[in-house]
Amino acid sequence: MAKQQTKQQGDIWSSLLRIDRRIIFVFIFVALVVPFLIPSLTVPVEVQRPAQDLFDAVAALPEGSEVIVSFDYGPSTIPELSPMAIALARHCFSRDIRIYATAFYMEGPAIGEALLRQVAEEYGKEEHVDFVNLGFKPGGPPAVIMGLASSVSQVFPTDKNNTPLEDIPAMQYFQKLTDIELCISLSASTYPEAWAGYAWARVGVPCGGGVTAVMAADFYAFLDTGQLVGCLMGMKGAAEYEQLLVDNEIDLDAHGDATRAMPPQSMAHLVIIVFVAIGNVAMYMSGRTGSRAGGKRRKSGGR
Amino acid sequence: MRKQVPFLIATIMGLAMVVQFFVPAHGLVEMQAIVLLYGRIIGAFALILGIVSLIRVNWVRVKRKSENWPYALITIIGFIIMFLAGGFGGFFIEPEAPAGEAEAVAAADEAAAWDFDFGAGIDQERNPVFGWLFNYVFVPMDATIFALLAFYVASAAYRAMRARDLTAGLLLGAAVIVMLGRASLASFWWDQLLSSRIDIIPTLGEITEWLMVYPNTAAKRGVYFGVGLAALGQAIRILVGLERPYMAGTSD
């Protein structure tokens, strides 16, 4: 009787170890969707050092200075990286800082175009006066960044939509990379590293970054050495920047997509952790019950 | 000759680029600018090569009716539609009139001579067809594929994150702390229940940052040093001709 009970328990734990992946999918789906359906559900965001450092770097720029925001990502990472771009654009436009958008991803300029125009409208800013979308240029970071160090018009004779640079008023402030106060690369890859490696190491222009959460671990080494002045890490990094805009009374309506995505992201993380805990308990228990049953078998076999 | 000439070009150019990095003399700086310009031009040609390759590979699959050929056909049709919408959309858009009267007259003359605004084709506001295709077809499809990752990562985490021994247990513990630290809700509960009541317990965010700044950075730095040294070794081997990746496809 006891042996049968142990076997049944072992079966339960073993079946938990082989749980159908669709069950996990359902739990993740519910964890992601339900918080979106409850708009009143909000969670406070604790600001971490990398986000604070990037915010401080932008805040320390003199009004009317120039920054590069490089849209080094495609549509797949829009949910994570575009909130960062929006928050950064709000911060820059609120301080009359001009934005020059570039991209190492072909899709980047189109993403940046829609987003910058949207934020510019909020702040009454004008394309070609307060921001310029220079577009994508093939050849890779060394050729493009070092080309910008020599002459912008050599690399980008026109902006994204084919307007010659000499017809763009804002370009009088950006002739060479040394005219730029800060370069920020928003990337789903290692492009902030390339900006730090060329714009900062070779030209001396400070660089910052915004990366997806999976890439975050790679960039702490660059923060520690000062090669990046700050970095936004994943959607939480974007939410932290939105929180900083509100806390510093720069934009009281800055809580946007990233802040709204915090409850679903938190719930999904918690669901994964619960499943990981279940998996480990099941592994431990099935091993115990298995060894108990096996031990008895060996004993009886020995006889 | 077929081997020596490429080797000499690669070695001389490679050494010149190394020298210009350390000696910013006038001629060398100008040479660097020219080389980088060629880099961008070659990059643009690589793009054309990619497009030709995409069409050719998929067209062969369609022609031979090989497995999943309809997908190849959809790829070609999608490419053609986006190419026409973006590349030639400018033909159907009226050029923007400049503000000044004299400029407007000049622009009208110019428009009569050449009625094509290339840039307007990829301006999402001026060319709504391109904007619609980009924002409502391409973006959702790409984002959907990536979003599926959340489900597969959850399933993979359930199966792979097991504390089978001490090192796996340490990895699991660190992963759980970082995941909780990245979840605002968990950080909030931790702080409310523990950190705010017991002074010596740090916040979950502080623990996460400590893990990322110290153990993670130490490990990453080791990896970066290793990669850097390997890249340096590889570069030296290429410069002295021990390895010739630029001659791939030819018998060495």
C-alpha cells in the first residue's frame, strides 16, 4: 500500500516535470493580458544607477546643444526600445536640445521618423530646425562614425527623405562629430559598444545607450569604465527614464508605454519564477521518490 | 601572382591603417578618410548583392517548386511591393512648394523638368501607402515573431533552470534575483516587506545591481579580454599572411 502511494507521488512529480508547454503558454498569456485590462493597476518604478546616469548626462547638457540618437533597432524590439526613444526625445525637446537621428539598422530611420515627429508635435518643435533624420548608411560603424568625424555631408549628403543638408537649417550646428555633445545608441545589438569604441575612444564625444534586457549584462563593463555615460536596460530602463521625467517635473505626463508595461512584465516574470520553482521541487521530489522506490527494488533484487 | 597581389594589398593597407591609428599625420588621416569612404561604397554594393541574392535564391525555389515554395513567392512579392511603394512612390507625390515666391517659380520650372521626388517615397506622411505598409504590415509581423519568444523562453526556463548541482544552483539563484529585480512588482513587495522594515536588508534593485556590476562585469571583462586578444592574434595572422580569409574560394 505504502509502495503504491510512493509510486503515485512519484508519478505526479514526474508528470509535473513533463508538463505540456501549452499550459505554460496559457499562464504566460493570462499574466501578460490581464494586467493590460486593468489600467488602474500600476507599480512603482525604482530608478537604478545606469538610467539615472544617462538622465543626469542629458540634464547636464547646455540648452540648445546637439545630440545624436541612433535608432539601431528594427520593429521586433520597438516595444522595448521606442519608449526609451520617446522619453529621451521628450527630455531633449524640453531643453531645446537638437536631435540628429541616424541608424545602423535599415528599418531604424522609419521608426525614428514617426516617433520624433510625434514627440516634436507635443513640444511644438519642427523637423529640420529642431531635429533631423539623417537616415541609414551602409558600411558599418567604423566607416560611418569615423566618416562623421571628418564631415557629416560626406557621409550623409541628404537627410532620410532626400533633402540636401545645405537646405536644412539645423545642420549648421552639426558639421562634424565633434559638434555633438552626446551620442545615444538605442540598440537590440552591440551598437552602443561601437559608438563607445569610435565616437568616444577616437573622437572624444561622450556616448550613452539604451539596450534590450537580454543585452543589458554586456554593457555594465562599459559603464564601469566610463565609456558609456549611462544606459537604459530593457523596458524597465525606459520606465525608469519616464519616472525620472515625472519626478523632475520635466513632463508630468511622461508615464507612457514602458510604465504601462511594467505590471504585465512583472506578472510574467513572477509566473516564470513560480514555474521554475515548481520544476525544481518536482525534480527534487521525483528524485527522492525514485531513489526510494529504486532502493527497495535493489534490495529485493539482491535477495 | 593571383596570390601575391591580394596578399600585398591586404598587408600594406592593414599596416597603414594600424599606423594611422597611432600616428595621426596629415597624409595618413586623409588616407583613412578615403579608405572609410570606400568602405561605405562597398557596403552599399553589398546591399545590392544581398537584394540580388534574395531574389535569385527565392526565384529558384519557386521555379523548382521545392518545399515551401509559396513562402518564397510571398517573399518576392513582398519585396517588389515595398520596393515599388518606397522607391517609386515619389512619382505620385506632388513636390513640396518652398515658402518664397521666387523659389516657388524656380521649383515649378524644376518640377516641370523632372517630376520625381525620390525622398517623398519613403516619407511616411507624404507617401501613406509606404507608411501603411511599414506600420501596419511589416512592423506587426516582425514584432509578433519576436513576441512569441516570451512564450518559448518561459517554457525553456521551466525545463532548463534546474539546480542539479552547486554551480547550477548558484546560476539559478542569480537568475531568479535578477528576474525579480527587473520586475517592478516584486521589487515593490520586497521593499515593503523587508527592506523598509529591516535596515540591513538592501532593496531588491540594489542586490540586482550588485550582481550585475560585480560578478557579471568581472566575468564579462574576462570574456572581453579573451575576445580582444583572440582578435589581435587573428589580425596579426592576417597581416603576415598566415590566414587569408579575403582569398576564400581560391586554392591557397
